[in-house]
Amino acid sequence: MRAENYQQQSHPPSNQFELNFGPNHPGIEGNYALQVEVEGDVIVKARADGGYLHRGFEKLMEQRLWIQNISLVPRICVPDPSPMEVCYSMAIEEISGIEVPERAQWIRVLQLELSRIAAHLFTFGGHAATTGMYTPMYWGVADRDLILDLFEEFTGGRIYSIYNLPGGVRRELPDGFLDKVSEVIDYIESRLPEYDNLFFRNAVFIKRAKGVGVLTQEKSLEMGVTGPNLRATGLAFDLRRDDPYLVYDKLDFEVVVEEAGDAWARTLVRRQELLQSIRIVRQVVAALPDIGGELRAPIPNPLAWRVPAGESYARVESSKGELAYFVVSNGGEKPWRVHVRGPSAMHAVQVLEELVTGGRVEDVAQTMFSLDACPPEVDR
Amino acid sequence: MKYSDDGSLLRPLRALSFLGRAAVTESLDPRPAADGYRGFHLNQHQECIGCSSCQKICDNAAISMVKVPSLPNDPEKGIRNLRPAIDYGRCCWCALCVDICPTSSLSLSKEYVHTCTQEDIDSYFMLPNEDSMHGGSEYGGGWEKSETSDLLNLDRQPMGELEPEYRQDNFKEIVNGFTPQQALDEASRCVQCGACHDACPTGMNAPEYIRSIYAGDLEQAVRWIYQSNPFSHVCGRVCTHRCEDACSIGVRGTPLAIRWLKRYAMDGVAPERIKELALEQAVVNLLEREFGECSAPVEIVSADIDDAIAVAKTGETIAIIGAGPAGLTAAWDLERLGYHTVVYESRPAAGGMTRYGIPSYRLPYEMLDRDVEIITSSGVEIRYGVEIGKDITLEQLRDQYSAVILAIGLHLGRSTRIPGAEHKSVRKAVELLRLYSENGELTVPRQVVVIGGGNVAMDIARTVARVQRQQYGAVDTTVTALESQQNFLADPEEIKESLEEGVVIKPARGPQECVIKDGELESLRSWGVDSIFDEDGRFAPHYNRSDEQHYPAQMIIEAIGQMSDNQLLSEDITEELEWERGRLKIDSNGRTALDWLWAAGDCVNGPDVVHAVADGHRVAASINDQLIKLRG
Amino acid sequence: MNLSQFEAWLADIDHRIAGVEVTASNLNKRRNRVDLPADKLVLFLEAVKGEASFVHLSAISCVDWIDDGEFELVYHLWSYELNQLISAHIRVSRDPGEYQSIYDLYRPAGFFERDIHEMYGLYFHGAPDMEKFILTEWNGIPPMRKEFDSEEFVEQNFSWQEYNPEWLKELVAEGGGVVIPCEEQRFSRSVATDHGIDQQHSNWSGCDVSSKLCRIDSKYRGGD
Amino acid sequence: MDTQIFTEISLSEILVELLLMPVIAFLVGLVMVLWMRKIGARVQRRIGPPLFQPLYDVVKLFGKKTQVSHGVVHDIGIVMAMGGYIAAETLLPVPGMNGIAVYGGIITLTYLMMIPSLGLALGVGQCANPNGSIGISRALTAMLAYDIPFVIIVFGVAFHHETTNLVEIITQQQQAGIASWGAVQNPLLALAGLATLQGMLGKQPFEIYIAPAEIATGPMVEMSGKYLGGLFVMQAFQLYTAAVLYVSLFLGGGESWFELLAKSFVVVSIPMMIAFVFPRYRTEDLVRLFWKWPVMIGLLGVAFVG
Amino acid sequence: MKEIKVENRREGNILSRVFDELNEFCRARSLFILHYCTGCGAIELPPVMTSRFDMERLGVQPMVTPRQADILLITGYVSIKTLKRVMLTYEQMGSPKYVIGICSCTVNGGMYWQSYATAKKLDEYMPVDLYIAGCMPRPEAIISGLRSLIRNIELGESNNWKKYYENYDYYLGNQQKLFGDEWQTPVDVIGEAEHYGLVGEGTYGEHTEILQRVQQPLKPLEMRL
């Protein structure tokens, strides 16, 4: 045998294996690989291998007009695409000094939070499936689909909204849309007890998840972990609150914290964040009818638009953590440089390698899913 | 829920209640998509103008422009028979093409299912039309352009003008021209479709110079401009801007002010520099013809260049009659082609109708002088005050020169021939305009009526109004036109400005008689007009006799059209030439029936400066071809 | 350290480390731009981490300023206590393209430096792992460098679908057909850079509109 | 009594029974597979596969053009996996057919039911895929875990009925209706049996050796075509065997086919329903769990029997 | 150590024809999809698999290893790195196998047509049976695609897997162009083609020559328990 994912095993006398988790492996989130060396059931060495989803986004963005990249960026993180376009737009707005109308900001919040709910529902399902329980995945994906229906209705696309432009959003919400949002949100909230019964209060699951992939707060800070993973180690930090953007400073929500830093704590944090997101969406739904005005600040003809020379570092709290766009313009029609700082880049490589090492084979997938790693974000 | 919670083994069993509950599964057939869904493309073929903006905004290079011969192709209206074909092997359904579409003809449907085998992969390449991808229309429209999503800026930058009180009694230029910011904003509206280029008789490189203006490189813009038009100062002000009629942005909004942008570019570069650039261009063109493509900008002063130029010159000389836009453009081109040109002009200054027909508040003479200066400095020789037929005959020219171009313009006004039109106080507009620009003054009575509704009528009316205001402090000028308000021939701005300056406009009036009492002109009698054309579209005005009006006037000015002064042609030549309705008949290259005589400009095309320039180009090219043929 | 102390501290930093320039962003009060000489970076980072609590390295961005022959490295640092971001800019020569790793100070740098190394070819001395991560199967020059032309690479290595559907055949028979192929609007490198205008990065229309249209219909072409 | 039965049945009848019993078992097993998938679908709020889906799957797999074999041992392993159960079917008395149950008895049956796992281990080992190896070692560990309570239960039942003859056990249970059922007589043993059943079927929470997310379905990783088909068949047999054995041991078997099948489906539904609402335990948790509760309950049950 | 057994279709024999019919009937109704997310289109697969659009109704279910799968679903762009794995995967799948290319990217490069990192036309590297348009296609579109694949299989029209053997040289050539001349997979495709009787004019060629020149012999697997 030759070839990569089928390496000939030279079997040493010990019970050491080399296992390939991925790229084609059900225990891997997306198209990603983890080569692990196993002694018995215990992993002695792990090495992440990315690039399977590499498309050269940053290069592509340097080759396209400022506005064309709007349709490109959501692809960077498929499960949670909305923060990408919002963040990219925010970066351009900062460089060119565009003031986003208030209504657009509220709608962006709505979009971001719906996307977060969808992403979290998806993550629960994935996490449950790694422990052998598939029903939450079936439920979660089906319920997430209702949110995708909402996206379809107001942005025109189920997954990739491509709804933001620098300066605002592209379309007015359809008639009666906010009622539908409330309906779906209510439904999802009413489903949560059922999820709790099945999943979050499942003794077997808790037994599986507790103590797996423990990240201490110290370690997280050292490794640059952000988002729910950081909050699960007891640090109450949320960009929405601490580096506020859009209208988050006008919204009332809590930053959810857990102390333990293991897979179970991370999942719990997400579970509570889901509720917070629902709370935020409710506030947006209540506030939006009273916020009138423009949806979009005028921008020049996109074919000719030159963003003035400058740079900005825009940050958004995505469902995975701190998402940042470093955009540099040299005054040209295309970005000179766009650097995407995906949150997963931190926890899907170094952190994952560390957490997995010393753990058990059966916890690899769970660790990865509980970290909510998003490989396309790493590969870009 | 707390971290310390150990969960329960029984709680999960509650999920078994779903055994008795309905499934949430959808049917196997595709659901109808939401109203704003971004599915496959739709394109209203009748509305699409083939501008290819969709192609430019497409970040995936998914759109090819396909020529559909069965569809109308009308460059003058900015309509091409190109339609976007979408490659669904590239498309990402972002709908940016829909949002940029200048006509709103593109939209996306709610249809989203398409599958095919490898053999049918061609079905991924689609020419969308009004029907959905797989025919039929049951899917309905999805994403359409909304006001918010529209990516185009449809409103023109306002052009600053002198307020009426500052302009109504003098001949200062009215239009201020763009400020740099305005020019930048206006240039940025362009979608670079090139419809203007197609519509322009001279094939102006408008998209390119707009791009250069936007890039802040005015010199480059001037270079682009000089590639097709040596009368750029003039055209930047008084061009009839066919380009703007064709502009795709104009389909839903106001077209780009292409003329003003040209003016901005020309005004933004110092005249000496323009001259340098233009002459550089001329030399480059000359040398390119002789030595093939030159890539680097040429330094004119270099001695080698002079030698090269000498080699490139053919040594032949061409005579041109009339130093108007057509004649001088031809001269400019011929110089660039290596000929020497001699222009005969009967008047003391060059410019032809642009000098003697356009009031200086629209075109300051200084601008015209700049253009003429550049042309003459390229080597063109103008002999002023020489009248053909009197000082020198055409036959002499024929014998002395390799070819002769007739570009005599339209300097005679047409008459209405209504009763009383022969009276000395019934004048022709062109005549008065010429008088004014030659002498800088004009005597007008207190009450003047102008017959005609075109731009010339407006020019004379506004000139008269100014003079009246200067002389009497009050304006009493009335313009009567056959056309109704909506179909007025003159540009809307002209009408607006005329009204601001105190000119009274009476639309839909048919002149019947210049009423003369005691040998003095008293008034114009006119009837109301019901219709101008008959059912077949022929000119046959139908009057409403009961609606009779008298407009008192001590002077009536006819501004209903011009004709050329063919007196200069000798009888022999007149007979040898072919005529059509009083105009010289020429072929598509501007050649007359005589193999040494070409005709160009207003005298063959009717009044239009940009057409005259185009004619000049055409004739020059034709002469060059002919002479090369003769040389063997 | 509170915010005002931090501001004073930051204002004072150039006295302690020569060549540091601080610019506060006027758009976002939580952003601070710092420019400094490359050899002072570690000193600066030590100070900023040790004294001002900037423990979070958000990202290291690399910008290729090919015309200057330099890479710009931007270190984005965040303080959880102050909620302030410092972007420290340094410039490193593109040739030979070396710099020192800050992995000892900030462990996330391991990922970013590895990434920059494979994307730009900028080597970091002292980094724990400079092996390829994403581009393990890539043998060309680091693709993010500006001199690497992705479109050219694509043109050389891949082919496109050659569609020939029925409707197109019919149109061709009628005298129509594809007039402006899709790539033409975008493959902009070949645009003539005549008269000094730099169109390499100006792709408003992609190419010379008029000359292209002339091909479509020469009838309306003027005399130029 | 044993000899009587033997004399009453001719050899040809036995041969027919030997042929029929596995066939019936296979068909019923396929329906059970469908039943399982349908239950899963219901719990997961969806519709689930069409009626003949398990059959389609098996036929498709056997009809694949490419059949990748990893050697003779691989083939033998699969044959053992299926064969073990086919043999087991002949030892499982059903209404109207006793096959060779009388001779085999419950002990033989217990042994036969271990053969598939061993066969699988042989076959998988030949594939040299580390995932398969891990999977099979987990499977063997799991077998070790659930076999101890299983043996205790079998012992307890045999002790209670004072015979290892399954036909006899069934007959005894059918004497006094429900009251004579093993489940009523020895509720603790029946309870332990239920837990063992879960493990024997390899359903969550005892699914660690399949574990797609960890070891890419473990033993099945290299199986394709008819080998996978063989495993599918084995699964059908497994469900049938486990269910009918449990019914025979604790629910009085079936006097009619209807009764037997009804009971079997009820029995088999229990692990199936549990499977869809639980994740899997780790191996050591599984072993600890099996050696703790079912063993304790089983021993207690045996004690009560005693 | 690797054996491939093929049941050759014997034409004319009624029994075997009936058997083949049955086989095709079942094959169309039992399709295992390889659970491999090659690109972003994979995000619409969970909805297809799960409750809302439940593809198990069509007899389609996900499988985790290539050996067990019938359908290779290429969900969008394949980076060159992934393409190698996809090729390995494809060759390991048992015939008859089907490839579905979903999303724009599999047809003509899609969004990433300018990217140095992604392959542009999937059918240059492996024969594709069905394309589903969309970026990405909605679950309903995928379901429709699966249904049309099922129809094609039942009609016996989906036999593109044979093309891989018949034109192996072409596919291998394209692979070599991307991966280099040293490229080889553990699967002896030529041997399989001979075995199936699917050696066509395009099976051998210059590229297979390169392969045979540089090829390392296959090593036997070791047994290990």
C-alpha cells in the first residue's frame, strides 16, 4: 500500500497505531484531518493537517472588486456565514468612513443572531453525533432549517445570505417577516426543553462529555482561544459587549460563563447562548418596527469604487469566537490585502492537537466538535 | 441547567413520545421558494440593452455576452443585440448582476432545480429570457432589484450655471463646468458599457476618458479624447451628445454628463499641455503609420523624430474649402497621415458654424481658438478671406492639389415663404448670428418674434434677448414653434434657460403671415397646430384656424433650417455633381461623383458639429485610401 | 492599569523604545496603531504584554508591499482588561524575508507565523514549526506574494468547459454567438499599459472597451 | 421426552426444518431491521425507509460488481459471522419447528452466538485497517462484558427450569400462561437479560465498537459488497436470534407464529428505542457497567432461583 | 493480496438476465452515499439526510467508508489536496459506482475559477454521472438530483463508471498534470479494467506508460489482530 490516507503500517511490537482522522472521516467536522498516534486507546501524538478546503480566499479577494468579495466571504465559514459578510462590510465602512444607517444595523444584528442560533443548533447535533446519539442531529438540523427558511425569505438565500453591502443591507424585510421570526423563535424556544431532556440532561452524554478536552482559563488565554470556548473556562468576555459593534450596546443580554472548560461546559455555554440569542432577536423584533430610515448608505458605483487608502481591523463575535478582518486598501479598486482571522484557526490546530494528546481515541471527535472548529475558516 | 447536573437516564426516554407524533418531513417534490429567492436568471429580452454591466460585476466570470441577431441593434439608442448568457458552472447566485443592471431587465426566478448528466452538460450554459430555465413560467420571479439593492447611482451631478440675473444681459459662458469632486462623482457613475462610443459619430473613446478622469489622470483623458476628436474644446461644450442619449444609465436615470466630463478634462489641463499632448499624439499616429506601432510616448523635440517625420510625409497636398469642424478635422487627420493641407476660408477666422452660428455664452471664442490653434500648429495652413469662385476657382484647386474637400457648411437660412417673408425686417437666424459674432453687436427692435423650435431658434432668441436687455433694459422676444411642448426640438436645457432669460415660447403655432402695415412689419399671424405629420409620417401640418393669434414684432427671425451656399461651384461642376433634394450626393466615404472632390460636414449632413468631425475623419481616411491606391 | 493610565503609558512609550510611533484611530476609540522599527518589536511586545496586560494576540497579518520591497507585519494585540486593541506595524525586507518568531511571548503566533511562512515565504527564526500546513501539496512560489499571478497559473494548468448548447449553435448559424467571452472581462493583465497608466490594478472595465466593441461592429467605428 | 420427539420426526422433516428455520429467521430479521429503522425515523421526526429497503440493501450489496476480498481468512470470517447465526437458528425452536434444538440445547446456542464475533474478528484482522482492528478489539471486549451476565442468565434459567433444553424451557413456560413465564418467575433475570440484549445487539449506549465518528464503523470499515451484505444479513439474524431467544427464555416462546413474532417485535423494540435516545458509553464504562449491574442482578436472580 | 471477483453478465441466459434486472432494480433503490464533505455544498447535506428532507425515503443513506459507498458526492469545489484523496476514494469504491457533482464549482470552477488551489472541472479527473446546479443546491434540488440518478440507474443509463476504465489514460493524464508524474494510487486500475473486460482504446496510453514506469509494486497487507 502507498498513498496518504492508507499508509502501510509497520507494526511495532507495542500496540501503537497510527490513525488518520480525516479528511474523509465522519468524526471530523468538515474536510480536515488529524493524524494521531495511538497507544492502545490513548493518543500519544496528534498532528492537525489542514488545507483540504483551501481556496486561496485571501488571494482571490485581492483579485476582485471590493463589492464582489461580498459574495465570496460567506464561503469562508459555511456553518455560520453571516458574520463574515458583516465583518467584511464593517471593515470597509471603517476605512471609507461610511456611516451605516441605524435600521441596517438592527437588521444586521437580527441576521447575526439568527445565524448564531442556526450555527449552535447545528453544533449540538454534531456534538451529539460524535458520541453516537444521532437524534439531536436530526432534530437540530431540522429546526435549524426553519431559520434557514427565514434567511431565504429575507435575504434570498438559504445559506449564503449575501445580504450585506458596505454601507448597509440590500433589501427591506418582507411584509410580516418579523411575525414569522417571532414564530420560529418561539418554536425553537419551546423545543429547548425537549432538547434538554434528550441531550443536555442525558446522563450518558454528560458522563461522556465531562472532563473531556479540558481547557483551563490560563491555557485558553495563552493559546488565544476565544468565543464560547473561552467563556467555558470562566472568562466573561464577549466582543458584543466588550468591543461593541453595530447596536449591541443598546441590547440587553448576558455573557454566559461556565468554569470547567471541558466539552460539557462548552456545550452548556452554547446552550445558554442560544437562549441569549433568542432574547436578542426578540428585542430586535420589538424594536425594528420603530426604527425607520434608510437601509443603506450610498456607495459609489461598485464597478469603479476605490476605497480610500487605509486599513482597519474589524472584529465580530461569531458563533465560534473572535472573527476579525484586517483589510488594507491602497486606494485601488480592489483590496490590497484582506486577512481573515478565523476563530477556528486558533482552536482547530494548536489547541486541538494539545487537547487530543493524552486523551482517548473515542474523544477525538467529541473534542473537535465541542470546540466547534470550522475547517474552512482555518484553510480559507 | 448546571454544570454539576449529572443528568438522568430516564429523561431521554421522553423523546420516545415522538413515536406518536407527526414527522416534520417535507414532500419529495421541491417546495416553492420564498418570494425574494435567488434562483436561476430571468432576462426581459426586450428591455435588455446588452450593456454587459452584469458581465463586469460578475465576480465569477460566469457571464458571456452573446449576440442574438434577431434582436434589435441600434447603437444610436444605446441598444445592442447582445444578451448575457450565464454559465451555471460559475454562477454563485449572488444577484449582483441583477442589482447593477441599468435597465432592470435581469432578475432571478424562484426556480432552483437543475440536474443533468455529463452528456447534457451544455445545459449549464443558459441564455436566460423571460421564461424560467426549463421553460414555462410557473415559478415566478424571485430576487428583483429594489430601490435599496440598486447599485447604480442614477442621478447626475448637478451642473453649476450662472444664475439668470448674472447672464441675461451679457454673453458670458453660462455653464460653470464640474468641480473636481463633481467630475469624480459623475465619472464614477459610468458602467463602462461603451454605448456612448457606439452612438458617437466619431467613435469617441468616452469610456476610456471617463475612466481616466476617474483615475485622476486628466492628461491621459486628453490623450484618449484626441484619438478621435480634434474639436474637443468645442465638443466639450456644444456637442449634441448622442452619447448621452445612448447611455445605459439613462434608461432608468439621467445619463452621464459625458459632454461635461469631456469639458472638464479639456479645461483641467493647461492649453499648452493639451497642445503638446495633441501634437505628440499626431506625431505618434504619423510615425505609427510609417513605422508600425510605437509604444513609448514620443519626445517631439528629438532630432531623430524630425527625420522620421520627414520620411513619413508623403509630399502631397490637399485643398480643403471651409475651415469649420469638418474641414479642419479632415486637415488634422491628413496631416497625421503625412499630407500637407491648405484650407481656404472666406471669413477672417476659422471655425465655421461653430464660430458664426453658436453664441459665445455657449461656446466662448477662446475655446474655439484653442482647438484651431492646435490644428494649425500641426502644420495645417489656413488661407483666410479667400472666396472660392471669386478669388480662386474649384477647377484651379483641382489642378493644383491631389484632392479637394468641400466643407462649406450651411450658412444660408431657409425661408418659411409665408406672405410677407420677403420684407427686410424678416431675417434669417444664421445671418444674424453671424453678424453678431463678426461685429460683436446687433441692432434689434423692441419686439422680436422667432419662427422655429430648434436649437438655432433658441440661440437667436437668447442672443436677441440679451441684446434687447442691453439696449432697452427689457426683453420682448417670442419664439413660435410648430411642435408642441412635449416634442420640442430644442434641448430641454435650452428651453429652460431661455424661459429664465425672459424669452416667451409659444409652442404649436403655425406661422401664416408676416403682417405688414405701411411698409413696416407689424406682427406675425399664426394658427394653432393640431398635428404636424400625416398618418404616413410626412410633413403636413394641420392647423386649427379658429385659434388665430397675432404676435406683434418689428423683426421676425426665421430659424427653420439652413442650407449651403452652392454659389461657389461653377456651373460645369454643378452639372457634373449629383444632387439630391438640393444637397450634394455623396457615397458612404464622403466622395462626390467627381473623383477628386470629397464633401463633408454640415453641407452634406445637416447641422451637427460632432457629425462634422466624424465626416472629417471619414473623408480623410477615404482620401488617404484613394491616394495610396493611386500611388500604387 | 486603567484606561487613562494606559493612554499615558502608550504616549510615553516612545521615550522608552526609540522609534515607536503611536497613532490613535479617530474612527474607533478602541484601536491604536503603533509603528515601530522591526528590531524593537520584541521589546515593545514584552512591555505591552508585561506592563499593559495585552495578553491576547489576535492575529499577525502580513501585507506584501511589493513596490517597496517589504513585507509589513501587523501584530494585533488585545487587552482583556482595557478592552483596547494595539496594531503594531513593522516592515521587513522581502529579500531574504526573515524575521524572528514571537512564539515565546505569544503562542498563537505559532499558527500565524507558520501561515505567513507558507503563504509569503517569510521565515521566522525560532518558531517551533515552520512546516507547511495548508499548502502541503504546493510546489510553486508562496501564493500570497504579489508577484504570483493566480490567474496565469489557472490558465496554464486548467481548462474550462467548452459549452456548445443547441441554442448557441442556432445563434451562430444566424450570425450571432458569443461575442465577449466571460473571461475577457476579467483577465486583465494583458491590458495595454500604454501612456503610463497603470491598469494592472485598475479593473473597472477590465479592458479597453472601445477597441473591443470595434470588433463587434466595425460599422460604427470612428476615424481613429 | 427428548427421545420421543426424535422418533416422531423423520430425518427429511428435520432437513426441511433446517432449511426453513434460517430462511424464516432471515426474512423476519429483515423486517426487524426495517422496524428498527422505522422506529429511529419516528423518534427523529421523519418518515424513514420504504418497506423493502433492507432487502434492497442486501441484494444490492451482493450484486456489486466489485467484491474486494482481503484474503481467504476474510472470506472465512464473514462466512463464520453468518454461519454462526444460521446454525444458531436451527437451535432456536419456533412454533412448529424445533430443528435440532433438542440436541443442541441452550449451552450450544450460547457458544454458537459467540462465533460470529470471532469470525468477524478473524475477517477484520485480515483487512489490516487500524480502525477495524480497534473496532474488533472493542467488539471482543464488549462481548466479554456482556457474555458474563449472559452466561449467568442462561445458567440461571437453566437452573430454574432444571434443563438446558430450550424446547423444554419453552414448554414449561407455556404451562400456566403468563404466570409461568420466565419474566414473572425470575424478573431479575429477565431484567438483566434486557440489559444484556442491548449489549448483544450493539446498540447505544453500548455501541462503542461501531462508533462511526471515532473509528469509521470499526469492524465494517473494510467491508464492501457481499462482505458488507453478509454483515447486513448477520444483523438481521442477530436481531431475530436475540429477540427469539429472549422470548423463549422469559416470555414463554410462542404457541403460534403470531404470538412469537408479536413478542419478538416487542422485545426487540426496547433496545431499538433506547438506542436512538442515548449516546454510547466508553469501553471501560461499558465493561464496568456490565460487570456491575447485570451481573449483580443476574446473580441475585440466580440466588432467588436457588 | 487483493482479489477482485466479478460476476460477468452472461447475455442470453434468462435466469441471469432476470437476476440482473432484479439487481438493477435493487441497486437503484439502495444507494449509499459516501460521507465526505469535500466542499461547502456539504452544508446542505445534513438537511437532506435529516428529518426535514429525509433522503432515507429514497433508500439513500450515508456510509462512512468508500468501500461501502455507491455514490461519491462531490459537494462543491475540490482543492487539489482534496482531489488526491477524492481520487483515492473514488478508486476504492466498488463498481458500479456513481459520482454526483453538486454546486457550480464541479462544473467549471465556480466561484473559485481564479483560484490556484482548486480543480476546475471534475469530469477531467473522474467520470461524473450527474450534476446538480446551485451554489449550493438546496436540499430539494439534491433530492431531485438523487431521484433522477435513481431513474437513470433503473433505466441502465448510468454507466459512467465504466468510462473510467475505458479512458483511464485520459483521466490519469489529467491527474498527473496536477499531481505530478509520480502520482499513483493503491488501486491497480488497469488490472481491474482487464478483469472487468473494460479495456478500451483509451485505457492505455502515454500516461499509463509513465505510471508503469514510476510505479512501486503493491505490497501485501499484513494480517494483524
